Amino acid sequence: MSDDRTHVQEFFTARAAGWDSRFPDDGPAYAAAVAELGLREGDRVLDAGCGTGRALPPLRAAVGASGVVLGADLTPAMLQAAVRAGRDRDGRLLVADVAALPLRSESLDAVFAAGLIAHLPDPARNLRELARTVRPGGRLALFHPIGRAALAARQGRHITPDDLRAEPNLRPLLAGSGWTMTSYVDQDDRFLALAVREA
């Protein structure tokens, strides 16, 4: 796992300073995905693998001043970019690994995770850790601002049957990790899988 952590940190550290400029038009997609998460005033939400914090402003707007917004990322350089963008005003930033979050069990109402699942070294275990932090009936959003096919084309590759984000793979992965998938959308302009924490 330490090798996986190092690889992820190196990958994102090298890209942190220019990350937002590479994807300048993603804001509306993030806001729409956050809206579908169904947050309420006063909710406690984690942006897992928050990167430069692009989801933090819509998450703060959804939970209001009485809510709690946390942004956790493994790569300090990404969090530093979030601070430079002023997004630390919308949530508390934590350098943390989703494999072992420094949060109490069942302390959250929801988790938002943009582009995270492809970078998890042990997806089943890591999704169980996210489930641990969420109360029963709480929600999870696995999001990407473009769909699987569009992302593969951007990266110069083809979608393969073993893609974790394919519905036939993702549904049982979530079910085995304490989540029940409630919605799945994979279109050119977005990927969004919603799930509920099992009791």
C-alpha cells in the first residue's frame, strides 16, 4: 500500500498547480452532482479525495453555515492548491488517506468522491472505510465530470470489461462494502453512482 500511496502522491503533486486550469468548465457538473446527493441544512459531509476542492463550495452551499464540510486528500500539494483558490473557506482540509480516515464511526451524513475510485489501491476495503464513517442511511456519490467512454478517449485508451466503474462491477463492489447502489448514470458529460449506507 505504501507504494500505491507514493505513486498517487507523486502523480498528483506533479499536476496540482495546474489542475484547475486543465478543467476550467467542471464547476456546473460538480454542483449538479452535489445537488443529487440530497444534502440538507446542517448535514456533515466529507469530500473524499477532494483534490483542489472543487466540490467544497457547492457542498458548503448545500449544508449551510450549520453544516460540516471536510475535504480529505492524500496529496498536500492538492490541498495547497485548494487553499490558494480560497476553497478552504468552505470546508476544513485534512491530509488523510481514505484507507484510514481520522473520523469517528457513523459521524457523517454523506461522502462525495470525485474521480476517487480509480485511484484506490484496495477499492473494497477503502469503500468499507468510507461506509464506517457514515451513519446508516447516509449517502455516497461516486462522481466524475465526464463519463467512462469520454474519459477513456481523453486518456487514449479503451474501456475494458474489468473497469471498476462499469455498473455490473460497481454494484456488487458497493454491496460487499456496506453500500446499496440507488442510481447509476454513465453519459459522455458525467458519471454518477449514488449509494446508501446499509444499516
